[in-house]
Amino acid sequence: MELNAKYNPAEVEDKWYAYWLKNRCFHSEPDSREPYTIVIPPPNVTGILHMGHVLNNTLNDVLIRKARMDGKNACWVPGTDHASIATESKVVARLAAQGIRKEDLTREEFLKYAWEWKEEHGGIILQQLRKLGASCDWDRTKFTMEPALSDAVTATFVYFYKKGLIYHGYRMVNWDPVAHTAISDDEVIHRDTKSHFYHLRYFISDGNGNPTKDFLVIATTRPETIMADAAICVNPADERYHHLRGKKVLIPLINREIPVIEDDYVEMDFGTGCLKVTPAHDAHDYEIGQRHDLPILEILDDDGRLNENARILIGQDRFEARKNIVKMLEEAGNLVKIEEYISPVGYSERTDAVIEPKLSKQWFLKLEELAKSALEAVESGNIKLIPDKYRNVYRHWMENAHDWCISRQLWWGQRIPAWYLPDGSVVVEETVEKALKAARAACPGITQADLQQDEDVLDTWFSSWLWPISVFDAARPGHPEHKPNRDLRYYYPTSDLVTGPDIIFFWVARMVMAGGEFMGDVPFRNVYFTGIVRDKLGRKMSKTLGNSPDPLELIAKYGADSVRLGMLLCSSAGNDILYDESQVEQGRNFCGKIWNSWRLVNGWRVDENGRQNESSRVAVKWFDNLLSRTILQVEDHYRKFRINDALMAIYKLFWDDYCSWYLELVKPAYGEAVDGYTYDATVGFFDKLLKLIHPVMPFITEEIWHAMAERHAGETIMYERTPVAGPFDEDFLAGFDQARQIITGVRGIRAQKQIAPKDALKLCIEGAFSREFLPIIGKAANISAFTDTVEGAAQSFIVGTVKCSVPLEGLVDTGQERARILADLEHQRKFLAGVRAKLSNAGFVAHAPQSVIDTERKKEADALSRIEALEASLNSL
RNA sequence: GGGAGAUUAGCUCAGCUGGUUUAGAGCACCUGCCUUACAAGCAGGGGGUCAAUGGUUCGAGUCCGUUAUCUCCCACCA
């Protein structure tokens, strides 16, 4: 773009993304280089980009671009997840809007609509990722429900079934009455919810189904389920109720007789000590029912409405029925009192419906064995979790992993490969043909028409847990005997996984299990957990609150580079991100700064034969040293996944050090030219800075990098190498810092006290400890009237005669200085004593790692030389 | 109910094996500047008894105990 004063991201971003695509810059094939691999946490196929995606994918992209510039064969595999519940409910809603009910469709018809929806909306999010600059290898785009990956899921099911880890059984499951499906324990979110504790009076039966005057009181939060009661249960030790042993009570309103039973489960001091047992609609009650052989009566249908078994309030929704039955109970004289009560209620993660415990036949995968090896992978350090604190969370879950309910009463997903025979037995095979063959072995003469496939599909996570394997070689999952193809051999295990901690169990842990089972190796080496993006007030971003900005609008307004930088600025690993637009503004400002610094350097007139002045020489030397030191720091930050620290180090290097100090020091005076040597150094620094910041800001760096020199077709900064650190002189840098402090101090004095420039200069000279920095001080302190004479002043200073009208004496308060030095000296001596005590401690020397001991030795040496120096300056005072 | 983590400037957070930074950064704030790259900027400045309390140590923001507050995870007391 033109060298206008304002940088316009819109002008360059689409251009460069198209350029990268055209030149297949993101594509990777196995070769002799070391691979660096990331598989994308696949977003829902029907999803649209939100701030969480921006954070996650920005981090992924920074890592992959960094690895690419480090010379690795970087491969980022993109794709989408079919998200069975989420997608199916969207399709159902869309059909409903057209007046079509799912129940009126056949499975095939419904799936046709679903696939249409997928073709229309699927992949929108992938297009949006391009706007963000994501450098995914789009040739490798995968979808969890594409044929090969679906086959992998089916094969996996068969594999675990035959291994005896999958079973089919009646269990109390979490029923989502809105989505009409069972969901796993992990998909239930418990929230404390305000409800009521209803105390109800149950009259004792006289034995013939008639109430006596005697009664007991139970407390319940769910009065609408009393019709399904199978017993009243008390603790056997509860003497208050011993007189009721063997008695029966009558369920209010319907007068059905139920026994009073005793079980240790009941807490005597909770509620009234009487528990109504409703085996069909409560998981605990179910267990009690099993122990006491109680009948199970279901009174709720799949929608959560009361059915004929309830005898009253038939057809009413459970919450409506609750209101109504309370009224009826009150009128009938069964309601004793109502208490306000807060209890944890389970909600569906997807539909937010209140979960209904429901007894049904589902498929389960035993996790105990798998969890053990997955735990080992993390405990042994084969997988590192960042931050480390998630190890505890992970361990806790792995040690308490319940069997995983993997069937879902949905149509959108991989259908369970189980076929029922007329006699009720089941065969599990990858295809109907194989199933038929297997069935015939048992009952010859059976035909395909006799086989009835299970209606359910598999949990989405049952496909995503294969993702790091199946994106490379879908034939492997379920078939450990299958020889892995070239991609899988080369790219697996992947390098890093970046994801949110909310899916550590859903996804991360299960990928580790699948990896161990089918690959005998971990699926990734490092897992970096991002925080959750919240708004400025700490609230979760949500559609209903309307506090979630549209990332695409942000990108349109500020540019992708700014959005990326803004996001990273506020994201330390594992901490929640408080997003605020001002951070993106900061990103935009930084873009402007980079752009303008390029305009400055680009606009200089160069005199190739010009003599380099002293301040430029020192400035170049300084920045060269500083650059090397910073590169090392940045590398260290990247190694520790401290991405925002790495970014901040580069940001400060670029803005504070390069722009505010370096460029000001070497900037030629108005109308003058810069000497060739300084110019080359300046442009060289700029080039390295661009490369350092490229992983975070891909677009502006590509634009400027192309403007800096003639580039070949297809050439890109993406494939340039990360700048490497050269040697640097720590003392020199420290000296410069001190000089810089002096300058800042002088500026402060001048700003506040308005002292004469020459006096300011004198202060500079007084403070300067090394003649090398005098020219720098003269220039940077902006004492323009004296700039020309600085070198002369420096000379004079060196020989001890300073050409200043004010005598130097009196500028330093010797008494104060002496006190300061003495205090410092005492401190140093104590410090030294401490260090020596540590070093002479036999236990410390024997057990401390060598690096720690070395550090202590260095401390000792430093303290010694420091003491020496202090003593010397004390003597000279 | 169990577990984990947090508490440092107005806000968000660093502070990695106890010391050397006189506790730092970014943003925000205040003052002065439209100075010939940049007002989306420049220069300067103020602001913290490191939650409270006890202990270990020559030395504690850092380690240990207690208290308070908060966050997250797990958990079906009806």
C-alpha cells in the first residue's frame, strides 16, 4: 500500500491471505525436517466465530507460525465437528420454522435435511478463521462425520465391544427432555437453583387402603413425582419411626398404598427423616428400590410430561404439574409447609433443560482401564499440562472415571453398529454385511431383513477422541493391526494442543485414552489451556447478555493483526481473559507505530560515504546487543508457553527501545542524510523485528517485508528464519541502561524545574560513569544548544576539566552519599554472609542441583566485587 | 460436602530455586507538548504497609501455620 501516515489493514489483509493460499504456503507434506503438528480443536460445523475461537486459534497460529519460522515442518490440520446434539437441535428448529416436525420425517429424510444444512452452513467458521489469518493446511480439512472418519468411529465401537469394554444395559441416565436424548454425566452442569422444599403429609393406611388419623411427613422438592412413589424410607436407627415398621402409607391424592421401609441411606437429621422413594425418577431412589425389590413406575414421558401412570395431571409438563399438584395437595390437606430451598439441579450443557433422571437402556464404555493408562501418560510427564495446576484436576477425574454413556437418541451422528436379531440377541459388526454373516453363524437362514439396527447414534466425543489419529489415517482407530500410513507415522504424536480447560475431560483425557489404545503413544506432548474469555466485568461472554463482540466486526474495524495482539496481550495461560476493546486499540496503535517507524526509516536520504558519528555508533552497538538479549528472553518465554510475555518483550523492544530510543538516536537532523553503515544496521534491525513479531502479526509484517526489498514471486516472511541471538555484552547493556536513566532523570529535572540546558548537561556528565555514553546522553537528552559541543565537553570531562560555568562541587552531597554507601555496604556484607552460610551447608552442597549451586557461587562473587567497589567509592569521597 | 487455585498500583496481571529491582509491566490517570515518522503520538509524573495474623530465616511478596474473601473443578442428601 501507499506510504500514507495511516496504516490501513483492510487494504492488505485479504491480499496477503490470497497470496499465501495461492502459493500454498500453509501446506505440509512429510519430509526430512522435524515436524511440528497441531490439530485444531474442531469447532462445531454449524458454529460461528466467537471470541473464544479468536483466542484459541490466535494462540494456535502463533505457535504454528513460530515453528514454521524455526525451520520445522509445520502442519496445522483444520476441520469441523459434527456436534450431534447442537446441530440436530438447530436442524430441528429450522424445520419447525418451516412447519415440519421431526417426528413426521423418516430418519433418511431428516438426515437429508441435516446434510443440506451442513453444506450450507458448515465451514462458515473455517472461512472466518481465514480472516483471522489462521495458517491452517486447508488441503487437509477434515470433518468428523465424513465417510472415512465415520468408519473409524464405527470400527472403534466394534473394537471396544469385542474387547468387552462396551456393554448395553439399563441404567439411570441423564435425560434431556428437550433434545430427547440421554447425555453423559459430563454434559450435565449442576447449578444451585432456588426451589422449594415441600413438606407433605402421608396418612397411614388402616390396612384396607383407608387413611387413619396417623400420618408421617416427608420433605420433597419434587411433589409432582409422588404418584411414582414406591415406598417411604426411614433410617432403621430412627426411633421416631419405629412404630411404623411394617405399616403402609397412602400416597396423597391417589391413595395408592406403599410400604414403609428402612435403609441406612436416609439421613435422620435431613428434612423430616422420611424419604419418599421414587425409583423411576431418581438415581438414588432407584438404587434403594433395587435393594428392597420395589416396583418401578414411570410417570414421565420423554418430553417430561406426566403420562397415564400418574393417574392425575396427565399430559402436563413436570413444572406445570408441580405448581398444580401443590395446589391440589393444599386443598386436600396434605401440605404441611413450604420452605425456600436452594439445591443443586442438573442442566443439560447443550439445551439448558433441567435434566430428568430416567431409566433406559444405553450403551456404555468402561473407562477404568483406559483412564489408568491415560493418567499414567500425564503423571509420567509424557504429556505436559500448562499450567501445571490442571494435573490435579486431571488426576482427580481419572481416578474417579465413571462408565461413559456413549449412545444418544439422535439421528445426526454415527449410528451404532449393533444389529438385533429376532430372538433379541445382538451382533456388533462394522457393516450390515458382516453383521449378517455373524448372525448366520448362530442362526443360519437369517436374512438381512431380520436384522434391526440400533436406532441410536454415538456421542460426538466418541468421534472427536480419535481426531489426532483419524485426521491423518482414519483406518487406524479400531484397527491397531493396521499399519499406519506415511502421514500418521510422520505427524503423530502431534506437538501441542491448545484448548480450553472446560473440555479437559470431554476431549483431552479421551484423546489420551484413544491415543494410548490405538497408537501406544500420547496424542500430543503439551496441552496449553487457555482461559475463558470474559467481558470487562468478568462475565462470561454470551449471546443473551449481548456482551460478546462479533470478531469479524472487530477485524473489519481494527484489522486482524490488532485483534490478535489485543487478545494475546491479556492472556496468560490458564487465567480467564477479561476482554476489553481497549486492548485491541492498543494492537491497532502498535500497528500504526510499526508502520510509521517504517515510513521514517524508508524516507531517509542515505549518504553511503557519510561518516558515522559517535552517538550512532554506540546506538547501533547497543541495539545489536539488546536485540540478542531479547531474542534469548523471547525464546525462553516461548519454551515455557508464556506467549504473552514473549509478545510483551517484543512489543517493548520494538516500541520503547527501537522506536523511542534507537531511532531517535540515529535519526539524521533535518535535511541531513544518514550514513550508509547506520542505515544498513537500522534496516537490518527492522527486518529482524518484523520477523520476531510476525507470528503474532502476520499481515502487517508481510506487507512491510515485501516493501523493504524486491522479493521473488511466492516469497514470504512466513518462511524466513526466526532471528537468532548473537553474543552480547551484559555490562555494556547495563551501562547503557544507566545512561538512559540519567537522561530520563535530566529530562524530568528540566521538565519540572526548567533549569538551563547547560546545567542539565552538567548533570548528565556528572552522572555518566562511562565516557562511551556521553554522546548518547548529549543527543538523547535533547540539549540541542549543546549538541555540537558535547563531544568537546566529553573530552574535557575525560581530562578532568569540564567547561561549565557552575562548579561541580556542591552538586553531590557527600554526607548523604556516604550514608547511602555505608547502608549498601552493610546490606551487601549480610547478603554475602547469607550466601556463604548456604554454600558451607553440607546438606545444601550435597543435594542442591548444580545450577543452583552455580547461582549461589555467582551471587557470592557478585557480592564480593560489589563490596570492593563500594569500599573504593567510599574512600574516594 | 470433597478437592484445587487465587488475594501484589484504579483495572488486568508478572515476580520462574527465599537476596540485587529501593516490589515491576501493560492499560487507565495527571502535567506539558499538533517538535519536519507517528496526537492511534511524544516527553515527564503520581500511585502499592504485596488480604490479615503468627512462625522459620542473617534476610519473606516468595517457605510453613491459622483466619478472611473470591474463583474453578468434582459431588444425586431427598
